[in-house]
Amino acid sequence: MIKRGDELVLEITDAAFEGKAIARYEGLVIFVENAVPGDVVIAKILKIKRKFAEAKIVRVEHLSNLRVEPQCKYFGVCGGCKWQNIDYKIQLQFKQQHVVDAFERIGGFSNLEILPIIGAKDIYYYRSKMEYSFSEMQWLTIKPSISELEVKREEELANVFLGLHVPQRYDKILDIHECHLQSTLSNNILNATRTFVRENHLQVYNSETENGYLRFLVIRESKKTNEIMVNLVTASSNPEMMKAYAASILNVCPEVTTIVNTINTKKAQVAFGEMEHVYHGNGYISEQIGGKRFVVSASSFFQTNVAQAEKLYQVAKDFGNFQPTDVVYDLYSGTGSIAIFISDNVKEVIGIESVESAIRDAEKNTASNGISNCRFLLGDLKDRLTKDTDWMNHHPLPDALIIDPPRSGMHPKVVKEILTLLPKRIVYVSCNPTTQARDVKLLCERDYRVIKIQPVDMFPHTYHIENVALLHKC
């Protein structure tokens, strides 16, 4: 019988969802962080539950032949890229299997048509947005082994650090000088910002004392138009300092097209706020998907891998087999990107979204593209779909639904509302196959059947996977 603290020799056999690896010991499943299938490791047991245990690597006895040399020097510490040490073709196999497992184990389905995953052409430098945090505390790696990481207060070099959070720690920052997920220019902006704030002795905001100035640096890049936004998120307004910062950034990186200062005066550590001031350019960038133009402001949500988003939307469009007479409801419509993408092929798209700023962005995007057959409604889907008779009486019932919920999936009441509407076709786009499989099971227990499924990889080197499921009314 194993116990907490035991060190065991384990052979890693599988990749689990959310980036963990699986070993088995005397019939017990053990999840091991930072391991790769094919590894043989000495692992220390951290937690023991009734059906599984969790462990961390003490050392690797035998390296898997699935491993490759990670490109990033921060790999194993940062946590942003869980699988950068695994061959990309193997990453795709793992993600494909995650979708299969979700629909078989959670959904209870078998013999589904799950198409081969659509991989990414660019597996580095693909992100259009990066969000970096400021901190007075730094994580330091004192030995190359990921199991020998310690936290230390660094007071000799500086008291401002800028980078990414180490997993499960939100008070200390890995001071990053180079990230391979965005561009070289993004790295230049990151490092120029760090230099400026240190030279000007700016303080990091502390949510406990509610003192300080610096909170986040957000960099957005358009892959199609090459427009670049720098958004410095601060706890207060300091126009003179921001003018100096904007001049400094433009001197180092003249390619930057707009510079914004978002002011968040609240304690919550989030990279948006109550006010935005523009210090260079027009305050937004534009992006293109499928020939359509989208305005992306500092607070807008937009797909962070535009090239793969276009492939994802095309799958949704193809699956929907939309006709010129179709009325389509776009649930969780966000800034309207999917609605706009399919608008040329249908009679009307009605988007429903609970975030008011997203509705405003969606309306701006339809206007800028000269689209007149998309309209967007603000409200909770539990109330808007069938209970709000005021608008339901003035709109036809949908021929098809597009559903693109958050990772938590749909509320059970929303599923019930969909089963009241009974559209002929449902295209369910998800960033979490486990909650998607749960929701699809509920729909198929009543009136629907799964026609086919298409995984799409939006985020190479991570365990995240997008998945599109097509359902037809029985």
C-alpha cells in the first residue's frame, strides 16, 4: 500500500487531459506532472485519493523517444507550454485521443465519425495576444532540473519584474526576456517596457496595500494587417509618465501602431479596467478572418490564433451546410466573429451574448463590414432563448444553431431551452471536449444524433484543443 512521500519507479504510459501524464502502480492510476509517455521516472507521491494518486518527478531514469529539445529556455518552469518537449505530431495524436476519450467515457458514445485533427502550420509565434504581469517578486531557477526550483526574493538586481506566472503561484513572476509564442517584436516591446519602468523607478501595484502603479502589459498583434497595440494596465492615471513611456516604446519599436493606457482602480488583478486613454494611434487594431475585417480594442475578446481560427470557423461553416433561407441563432456570440463569417451564406443570424461590451464590438464589426443580416441581443441564454416572448414573437425560429460556450459548457437550463427550440442542425464549437461531450449527451438523450466531429489544434505545445460537433435532429 503506497503512502504520501513514497518514491516509486514508474513507467509513463499515457497522456491525460490538462497536460498530465499517466502511470499505473499496483492497479492505481498515478498522474505525474511534466512526464512524457515512454519515460521511466522516479516519482514522489504527493496526494493519494480513492481512485488515483498524484506525483512529481524526482528524476528521469529513461527518456522517452517521443521527447524533443524544447526551444524555450524557460520550458519546465513557465508552464505556458506543457508539451514543448514532445514532437508536434505526437501532440496532435494526444489531442485527438482526448476528444475520443471524452465522447466515449463522458458522453457514452461509440463508433462516432471523428475526423483527423487539423494541425497548425505555425507552431511557434502564432499568438496575436500576450498578457504579461508585473511583480516585485521573482521566481529563480537555481538548477536546470525542473524538480529543483525554489522561490527566492531577488533584491540585488531590481524590484520590478515582468513576465508570466509560474503555475499555481500568482504572487511571483518568472522574469521573461523571450517568449516563442508571439513575435520577436513582441519580445522587444516586453524588454523595452521593463527597462523603462526600472529606469523610472515605477512601483508595482500591491492589492493588499492598494499602493503602486504597474499591473499588466498586454501586447496585441494583427497577423494580417501587421498592426500592433501596446496596452499598459495601471492602477491610476499618470499622463506625463504615459507620454514618456509611449515615446520610449516608439523609439525602440517604431512599428507599434497604437499605445493605450487601461486604468484598473479595483483590487481585482485583471487586465481590463474602467477607463482607457490612447497615447498613440487610434486605440485599436484591425484583424481579418475570411475576408472580413474586425476591430479589436484593448478590452475586446478575439481569437488568439487567427490562422487556426479561420480553419475552425470554416469547419463550423461547412458542418452547418447553411442555405440562403436559413435563420441561424449564434449562442454565446461574443464579438460576432462566427456570425459575420457565415453571414454571406444565410438569410439572418441572431447572436445572443451576456457581455454588453462584446455586443457593442459585434455591432461595430457588422457595420464596418457592411453586413445587414446580423443582429445581436444582450442577455442570459436561460432567459433569452424561449422565455423572452417580446423578441421571440418578432423573430422566426432557427433552422440551425451555432453554440460556442466557455470552457464550463452550457448551463443545463440552456440545454433544455435548445430542446424546446428543436432546430434541424446544431454546430457545437467547444474549447473543452469534456464539457462538450456532457452537453451533447444531454441533447442526444432526447432529440439529436451526432453526425461527425472535427478537432482543431489552436494552441500548439499546450493540452488545449478546439472541437466541432455536428448534430442533426432525429
